[in-house]
Amino acid sequence: MAKKQDLDPEEQALIAWCIEVETHLIAGGATRAQAQDHIEEQIEWFTDLYFDGLTPEQAAQEALA
């Protein structure tokens, strides 16, 4: 992956959003490794949720449903 300074602001915002989703997945019962793996495996889906305007909490609820 590119270094943080090489990322544009939109990419940085998406990464920050995914980190927040991870926190909500952990609060919902996933381990950190499970949350990270799930986000990595489903990154296109999570990216769509991000651009659809879902909050990290809403995205985590969708993933846990």
C-alpha cells in the first residue's frame, strides 16, 4: 500500500472510516483480527457503503446482520 503521505484526502478519509468500522465490529463481538480480515475481504462492499454515506456504526451493523 502507498505511504500515508502518498494518499489523497479521500483515500485517507476512507481508511479512517474503515478503522472506525473495525472498532464497531469489535464492540459487536468480533476480535480485532476477525474485524480486520472481514474488512479486507469485503473492501469493495465497505467502500460502497462509505460512498453511500453510511456511518461506520451503520456499516458495522450491516456487516453483523
